[in-house]
Amino acid sequence: MPCVWITACTRAQLDEPRRRFGQSDPYIGENGCGVYLPEDYFHLKASSTIRLGRYTCIPVAKPQPAAAEGLAELSSDLGTSVVPLRSLSQRELSQNTGLPPREADLVRQRDFDELFFFAGASESEVQEFREEAKRRQMVLLPAGAFWSISCGASLAKCVRELGGLYDRALRAHVLRVGVRLAPTDTEARTEAEWPGAAFDKTLTIEERITRTQALTHANADPEESAHPDEAASPAVDNQEEGKPTERRDRNRFYLHAPDVWNELRHAIEGSAHGKPTF
């Protein structure tokens, strides 16, 4: 069963972890900017491809320097100060990313999107920046402590492009099962929406759950509901009359639950019913 990583990282950042984990499947990189196919993975031609290092890439966004130039023009037109990561010195880059110098340098070796941060912009100026970027058909997304801007990134389109190749290769509809972390508050307030329609099924992992959420995950002891705002361990571990309880929402999981990865695997395999899946 192929495991396709969806990441904001660059090719340079992913080389080492892919090698370490023996990952040889395609991945979607730079916040939905392109689909990266290992050499000779598919003996099929995609609609449009470019060569990037060892990968054949299906570009969804425009390659650099389109995003860098678009960011500079947008900043100048609006009079809003921004700082692209590629403009920082090695020491400044390391300080801002919290990474060792060598790893920090890999962050700015980007094929499509441009990472930056606002310099003293107010919330209203940031909102105006986002709205104008959208009018210019640029995609602006939160990226941790930074922002990502691209000319046309689309996770949904990446999934459709890659899914189409799997369908053609296997001559059947390959189920698309997406596994994602629950969105942060910042992501929930922006347009960083998960393209649920592009997947046949989505499984969500919660990094932190409150007591109220825990009660939704399982048939917990009713007396514990008196403290709904307390941080809770996964309610899948609760027991009632000596019997393990079950999660009510079968598509949501708690990151720190002891058996979370086995539960995820069973959920994915249960979705497939013998059909090819990625």
C-alpha cells in the first residue's frame, strides 16, 4: 500500500528522512505545489512534467522565481514589509528557524513557493495582504512561524493528478485515504483547508484533546464530564465494568494513544475492502 507524504518541506529537506525510512513512494511537496515522482515509479506519462533533480515532478504551482517575484511586487504595491527567508544571512536563518545552519539552509532551497514573515505588519495589513494575494491568484498559507506564498498551489489538484496515475496504472479506482493532523487555530482561521472532496476518506489525528472531546471519542465515565476543559488522555483507554470502551468517531484518533498507529492501519485497511489504496 503506497504511503504518500504531504509536506511543506523541500526536496533537499526530504532527502535524508526518505532515505532513513526507506520511503520510495511519490510525495506532495511545498504545501501542495507539486507531485514528486521517483524515477521510473510509473511507466505512464502525466499531463505535464518537469525534471527536478532525481524526480519527475508534476507542477501544480508555477516554478520559482514566480513566487519570489510575486511576493516582492505584492509587498511593494501594498507598502507592507515582508522578509523572505532567502534574504536572511546564514546566522539569521538559523536563529529564525531554530535549526542548525546546514538544516536551515535546506529550508530555503525551494522549487515553487516562497517562505517569508511580516515585519511589523498589523492584523488588518496582513488581512489586506491575503485578500490582494487572492485577487492576484496567489496562494497564501500559514507555515508554522512563517507564511508560504505560491502561484497556484493546490493540494486537491495534487491528489487528483497522482490518483489519476494510480488509477491508470492499476486500471481501477484507487481509494484515496487521507491522514491529517487536526488544524491549528491559525489554520482554522485561514484558507488552509483540507480538501476533503479529493479523498474517499479522511482520518484525523488530534494532538491534544479536552475532556469534552474525550467523551466524544469514547463512552467515558459520565462523572468525568464535570471537568470538560481539562486536558485528557485518550478515552479509548477508559473502562467500564471491566470492558474496554470504543471510540464513537471512527475517523478521529489521539496522537498519544498507545495503539494509535495500529488503529490507523486497521481503519485504512478496513476502508479498502480489498481495493487498491494510497
